[in-house]
Amino acid sequence: MKRFLIVLVVILLVGVVLAEAKVKFGNWDKWDEELPPADNESWYWVIPGLNEPRECRIGVNVVALLFSDIYFYGDKKGKTKASVVFYSSGMDVKKWDIPDASLALAAFPPKKGRMVIRTYKMEDRVFRFLEEWEIPFKENENVVPKDAKFRGIFGEWLRQISPILKPEVVLPELVIIRKNNFIITVFPEMIINVLKK
């Protein structure tokens, strides 16, 4: 009987640990499996009024590459946010929605000077988890390390859109707005002035 009780306690403890290991942020607990659906109420554009993605232009030619600056709120007050960048190609900017994108990166609030980055790829209208790593919480930090598997996936996807664009040009950087308030974004100088006001 004593052995049975010990086994039961161990099983319960393992169950509690596994339940706690679930990746929870805001009202979504499947970040290690997939992104929240597009209709989740916690999605919010970084700059209100600029609720559409931006195009990447090279000279006078428009390259069919769209990227977005979207937050996912972790609390109801909107103070804790994950910053998410979506990459799309060949879409109508005015009609764009999250499911139109192909790839995504999510950056979570920093802990002890480091932050978690997760990447996702669209499959069957769901953004499936690809890879995770940590980066230092430093201004202008490159969000995707050179040895990340995502860099190769992104490079292949980008070559299909444009042989001109290099991944280094359109992969996001970390911008610290105030204290722990941040965004990961492409071409950060375009929106830094708006956000840091």
C-alpha cells in the first residue's frame, strides 16, 4: 500500500510539472505548437491606424513582399505584449489578413536580459511551430541567428519571390521602445520615431 501511494504521488507530481511546462502567454497556451488563430481578440496592430502590412521596395520596382508589425497582448491592460512579424507575398495590401502570410516570427517579453524567439510556417491555414531560440535583449539585435534553421527556410522562400533580395535585408531587428517595451520589425528606422514619441 505504501509503495502504491508513493507511485501515485510521483505520477501526480509528473502530471503537474508537465501541465506547467505548457507554453502560456496571454489567452493562448499552444505557442510551442502553433500561433493563435487570426480571430483571437488579443491580436493588435503596433501602430493604430496603420493596420496593413508594408511593402518592400527596391528602387522603383515593387517586390511582392509584405511584412507586418503586430502585437499579441499577454494581459488585458495591453502592457505585456509579444511582437510578431508576418511575411507574405503577392497579396493585396488592403485585403491582407494574418492567414495570407507564409512565415512568422514571435518575440516574447524579456526575462533576465534574454528573450525567446519562435518561428512558424503556414500549413493548412494554421501557423505551425518550426523553431525556438533565445537572443540578448539589446537594441538593434538581429532576431535570427546565423545558425538558425529558419534562416535557410526563409532564404528559400525569399528566393522564390525575388532573386534580388537577401535575407539579411528583410529579417527583423529588435527595437527597444522603453524599458521592456519592444518590437521586432523590418526596417526599424521607418517606425522608430512614431513608436518612441
